[in-house]
Amino acid sequence: METTRLSTKGQIVLPKNIRASRLWGPGTEFTVEETRDGVLLRPARPFPETDLEEVAGCLRSKRKAKTVAQMHTASEREVIRRHDRGRY
């Protein structure tokens, strides 16, 4: 286990072998969460969370759903189906 130190500017340097193994380069953004056991550092998601209404036009489908509610229901069914098959 390696150690690091907090600078006067509040910065922490992650050990090189950890950065290299995770492919974290300069500019990588992280989320920081305080947990019961300490501080959890995760790479930030490249895309913000969105609602189905915001991305529905991006989905490929052989048929067009008639309403947003129908698209939502179909998406939920597919997630459940994939979960039941062990895909998630």
C-alpha cells in the first residue's frame, strides 16, 4: 500500500501505478463521495444523466411508438428481460 499527502492547496497526487492501471490521464474528472469508511473517488461519467424524453429520438427501432409512455414501458420491459437473462 502506498501513501500520499494532501498539499496546502488541497491536492492529492495519486500514485503513478494506480493512474497507469486505470488509464487515468491529465484532465480526468472524478466524483468524490464521503462514505462511512472514508472517501470514495470515481471517474465522472462522460455523459450527464438524462430522461427518456431527451434521448428517445436517438434509439433505433423498427416501429415507432405512439406515445412517450409506450416507449417508457417498452424500455422498462427490455431492462427487466435483460436483467432476468443475467445481462445486468
